[in-house]
Amino acid sequence: MSEERRPIGYIKSTEAGKTHLPSIIRKEVGLEGAGKIPYYLDANCVLLVRKDATLEDILLGLDVLKADLNLRTTKKEE
């Protein structure tokens, strides 16, 4: 059995390594114009957060994302 994930979108990169953050991401993390977005990462994922997010806000958001990912992943019979 394999899994097929259906992401909301993609962050695209140029050959020079420059990327474009979609407006929905900039809006969700509260970035208008130039600025910095805090992030955390491990070998499998990257987490972008609002500068003023508390630990509780981040953990609750992770719970929501976990549930959403489970809904967006379909199991395929091989």
C-alpha cells in the first residue's frame, strides 16, 4: 500500500536558489513586505511560524495540520 499526498501548493525555486512565498503563506505568518519569518525544521518538514506565536499557538497549529494532512492523504492499494 502506498500513500498519495495532496498538498495545498508548492514553493517554487529558481536555478539561482531564489524562491517565491505565495501570498497565502505571507498572510498566514503575518508578513507584509520585507521581513523575517521564524522557522523550525527537521529531516522531513519545515515549520514557518508567526513572530509573535506562543508555544501553545504553535502546538495547537501542529494538531490542526496533523489532522489536515491525514485528511489529504489517501491510501492506494498496490
